[in-house]
Amino acid sequence: MFTLFGLNGRLYSGALDGLRELEPVRAVARLRGTVAVAGAQLDAAVVRVGSQGQPAKQNPAPPAEALPRAAAAAYAQAARANQPERQRLTRVRELMTARVLSLPLGLTLSEAWQRLLEARLAQAPVLDEQERPVGLLIRADLPQLSPAHADLSAWGNWRERLQQPVSSAMTAPIPCVSPETPIREVSQVLHEMRLPGLPVVDDDSGRAIGFISRSDLLRAIGHEPPLDLWS
């Protein structure tokens, strides 16, 4: 199940299909899509160019045949070992991070930025007084907070910007998921809305109880037991 909160309370609770039809969700998806396109254009502008004006050639990856045969044999032997079947991962509760940094709605951007840096996190949910997620602050969306390449006249505007509330820069509204939401549906929302993760909330109270991120999904793909996106 998916839940959507606004500053005035719960906006939606229901299935993924209904979530996709909400205009606030569509607006966030459009905004995130614009941010992604702008980032791609910036990346393309800094591609290294070779001496003939062409993109520098990358060293080709070694062929599969070059892998050590001993390692391949050891992997095959381990795969054939008689081990008990591992339980497949299908639900958010099996992947989510229970202890996460959250940001009170009353923080300034300066305070929120500092907390993200200290926790070494790229994003954090923003909570209202009832501890319900009403937005997501994404550090990558805030390049204007750094005046490193600005002239001295911009410092005043920069300091003023830092004192604005976190609500002025957060992505909102943000879809939330329950612990029993299928991982496949979470993956679809992250892809469609170009979000780094989603808050996990209690079905009854709406309080934030965790966070599931792209990193959690990638970690599960390369970890035991197997991740099952097709259940």
C-alpha cells in the first residue's frame, strides 16, 4: 500500500495504480524528470575529448575467457553444494533501513544541510509534528547552497537562502510505503518518479518507521538471500 501526506494531513492511501493518477504525484514526477535531464546534459558537457576531437576511448573490459578458471570452478562447486533454500525477499520490511535520519519540518536549510553532511547521507525524509513524512530533502537538488564559484555579491543571497525553511527546497508530496508493500512496486515508483528512496510508514498512524532506498535494492541484488521482483 502507498500513502501520501500533505502539510494538512493524509492525502491518499491505496494501491499503486491510484497513486499514479494523483496530480501532485505527477507534478513531482515531471519535476524530477526535469532535474534528471538537466543533470544528464551537464554530464555530457564534461565528457573528456580525445586529441582528434572525439570522446576518449575507454580500455575494453577483459574477455570472459580471461577470468581465472579456478575461480569459475569454485563458484560452480559452491552453487552445487547441498544448502537449504534461502527465503526470497519480496517485501519492503525485509529490505528497509529501520533507523534513519529524519528532518523536522521547522529546520532551516542550513541546519538540514549540516545534518545530512554529518550523517553522510544524500537524502532524508522531512517530518511534520506527528512524525509523518511530508517531503524528501535531496542534497543533489541543492547546488545553489554552495557559493564556491559565485562572486562576492552573491554571498548575501546565499546566506539568506540558508535561513529559509526546509519546506522551501524539499520534494513534496512524497509517496510513502507500508512494510508489506511489494518490492517490485517500490522499484517502479523509484524509476518513474526518479527518486532515491521512499519513507516507510506505519499503516495506522502514518508515522515514519524506516526508509527504503535504491542502495537497499542494489545491496539486496548482490546479497543473500535472492531478491525477487516478480512475486
